[in-house]
Amino acid sequence: MMHLAIIGIGSGAAAALLFASVTSGTLLSIPLFYLAPLPIMIAGLGWGHWAALTAVLTGAVTLGIVFGAVFLLAFLASAGVPAWWLAYLAMLARPATAPMGNGTGATALEWYPPGRLVVWAALLAALVVLIAIPNFGTDAESFRAGLRVALSTILRAESGIPAGAPLSLPGVSNADRLIEFLVGAIPLAASALATITNLLNLWLAGQIVKFSGRLSRPWPQLSDMNFPPLLTVVLALAIALSFVDGLLGIVAGILSASLLLAYGVLGFAVLHAITQGLSMRGFVLGLAYTAVIVLGWPLLALCILSLIDTAIGLRRRVARKRGPPALS
């Protein structure tokens, strides 16, 4: 038990240091800040959720003592609790319905599905952004006004424009129009970025723990990943409600952005599955990843691909047409 506490305290101190790096204001502090959940996930995947929970409490208390309650709550909401929960779910297992047929009497384990981990990562990301909304306002108008003031303050500080002076930015013909665009785009972008952060940290933690030999669950076959069927209905409803005026539309838009990112990840899984055996597979996958990273919008095509697979079982159809692998 003592070594779990030591691992948890060390991981929590590392997470707090990464989270607090944002106070330096340097460019390097941005990626370090987003890596704050990583030590907690490593502790959870390698040593169990109690070690991860110890890391969360250690990091939160450390930040609270040094920087105050705001940092403590921000760490818990955006890094600590989501990291602990995802690591906890990733290591959940139950006896499989069919025992192992190896004559040892051992029972196979059914691990928590990776598709549901992706869904949780998206839902937690949306929740983090939703929790931040009251900091700017409690209704749609006050939220947009508060975000508008915050953006204007940041842009003035970066450009050296004093308060009260007209806001003009180099290379921007209409600064007010830019701010209005950002007011609408930032909540959606923040939700998508938080989803990416959750997934990237979980993947990195899994790779690190796997390399160390402490990962007790087998690495999942990501090309077989699936989402709960009901999630498609949730996505459709969220997209429809995002066109509604008021706070409900903002909330629905934030949820839509997270879920669309998740379906984009599912689209990559579908693409990996249906390109198996193709001579151009490496080129196709490389092009898809490059296009999404450089351009961004091709992720929508992967979302559509995943929705098609959900509707008609595209991977099953391709696998049936391909036939069983040849015996060597």
C-alpha cells in the first residue's frame, strides 16, 4: 500500500507542475499544460485507480496551497477527475461469457470496450467546457458578452492597445467581426480540443505503461471499435438543438463538437478495418491522417464514414466480401 501512495504522490506532483506551467506564459507551457492528466493516467493504468486518485488529491491540494482555490477547482475539473475516471474505466474487466479453452481452468476477461472509452472522453470534455460557462454568464447573452469582453481584453493586451482605445489588429480589417466569430467558435473548439487532449493522454499513458510491462490488459484492436447505437440518436438530437437560440443551443453545440470528434476517431477505426489487405493501405491511411492534421475539415468525412458503418455495418460487409484470411 505504501508504494501505491508514493506512486500517487509523485504522479500528482508531476501533474500539478505541468498544470501550473501555464502561469509562466511561455509558448512551451501550452503543451505542458495539456499533458497534466498524463501522470495521473499512467498511475491509474500501471498501479490502479487508488494510485490515480491519490495523484488527483495530491495535485489538487498542491495547486490549492500554492495558487489558491481557483487553480484547485480548475485542476480537478479539467485534468484530475477526468484522468482518474478514464484510467479507472480502462482497467475495468469482468469474466467473459465463455471460459478459456486451454485446459488450465482460467477464465477469460472481458475488458472495458475502447469505443466506450472514446465516448467517455468526449462527454467529459464537453462537461469541462460546460462547467466553465458560468464564469462568463448564466444565460446566452451574458455568456457571449462575458466571452466578448475576455477576448477583447486578451487581444488588447497582446497588441498593446490601451483600454478604451478602438481595437485594431494588424492584418484584420474588422476586429469586432473577428471577435464575434471567435465568440461563436471558441466553445466548440474548446470542446473538441478537450476531447483530443483526453484521448491523446490516454493513448500516451497506455503506450508508456505497456512499454514498461505493467499494462495488465491486452492492447485493444482499435479497428474493431464500436459505439453504443443510441449515441447516434444523441448526436443527431444535439446537432438539431445546436441551431436553437439561447443557452440550450450553446450547450448542444458544445456536445455536438465533442461527439463529432469522437465519431471522427471511429471513422479512423473504420478506415483501418476496410483498408486491410489493400496494397495502397499505407498511402491511404497516411493521406487521411495528414489531411486531418493539416486541414481539419476532412474529419467530417470520417464522421460520415463512421455513421455509414453504424447504419449499414460497412466493416462487416467488407470483411464478408474479403473472405477469411488465407492459411499459410
